[in-house]
Amino acid sequence: QVNLVESGGGLAQAGGSLRLSCTPSGRNFGFDTMAWYRQAPGKERDWVAVYNRGGRTNYADSVKGRFTISSDRLETTVHLQMENLKPEDTAVYYCKMTTLYYGDVVWGQGTQVTVSS
């Protein structure tokens, strides 16, 4: 069974930066896609960014130009570098993996990001 280990959340001031990481653990062959979502209190879970195996990336308009999603050389861990943070970026951030070959979807447990004004 694959689990996702997320790290890097915390508290930042507006204009600051944070870096989130997501690493699959357990038996797996790697990912086809890794994506970040976020959910603010009382709101729906929204898609933030996606990393496709091979390096193609895409971003929600709300974070374009401020967030960067990337992976290590072996494509085992995905990072979300968040710059110029805004209070509206405050949310629980979730990592979502689509497994290679089987297409199973796995969610992480979520990590809190809080941006103070």
C-alpha cells in the first residue's frame, strides 16, 4: 500500500515563502502525476498545481507566477515552492498521487499553511 508523506507546512507572513514536499512511501513503482490541492475552512478543495511525469507542469491562475512545482531527478519526491504568500493562501494543502501503470489515486494527510497579514 502506498502512503504519501507531506512536510513543510507552517506559518509565514504575507510576502514570505514556504516549501512543501510530498514523498510516496511503501511499495510503489512511482507516480504518473503528483498534484497539490488546498482546502480553506468552509470551502471546497481546490486544485493548485500538477507535476506530470517527465516534467510538464500546470498551475491554477491564483498561484501562477508565485508557486513552483518540481521534482527531484529520479522523480520520487515532489515539492511545491510557494513565494509571495498571501493570507488567502491559508489552507490545508493536500498532495495527490496517481500511480504509474495502475492509475490508483492516493491522497496525503494534509499539511496546514497559515499566512498572516
